[in-house]
Amino acid sequence: MIEKTIGQIEETLAGASSLSEKRRAELLKLLAELKTEVAGLAETHHDSAVNITDKTRISADQATRTDDGGPGLDSTIEELKTAVEKFEASHPGLVSVVNSFCNALADLGI
């Protein structure tokens, strides 16, 4: 499930015409880091790992939309950040990469 969702996010980022090549590369790099961090989390907190990847997919979908359907992006990003906050002490790398990914999506200005 997690691998499939990560693949969907990769497809979204790869096909997003609204992204510059530099931003696409940055997001794909962060996604690779997220994949590693979530794999570690899934060993002990599988449901939370699934929740985080799902929220990441929704955030990426909203941020890369070309129509005017992105006003919910801010709340979706906040939900994603909240989902990882409880792992700050035990999985600081996860929190760091999710925050970086959220900031990069928010910087798209959509």
C-alpha cells in the first residue's frame, strides 16, 4: 500500500506541467527521502505510515493542479504536518523531510 502510494506521488510529480524541472527534481529527491523514513516508521507504526503517505499524496495532488482547485492545500499541508508531529522525538528524520516537502509544495504558490 505504501509503495503504491509513493508511486502515485512520483507519477503526479513527474506529470505536473506546473512544476519547473528544478522544483520537480527537488520534490522527487524529498520523496525518495520520505520513502526511506516512512519504511522505518511502518515497521512499528504501520497505520501512521499509511496515513502520512496518503496525506502526502493528497497534498501533492492539490499543489500540482492546474485548475483553480487548490484552496484546500494549506489545510491539507497542516494535516500532514500534524500527522508527523507525534514522531518528532522517535523519528526526527521523518519530521524533517515531511516539513521540507510541505514547504516545497507550499512554495509553489498555487
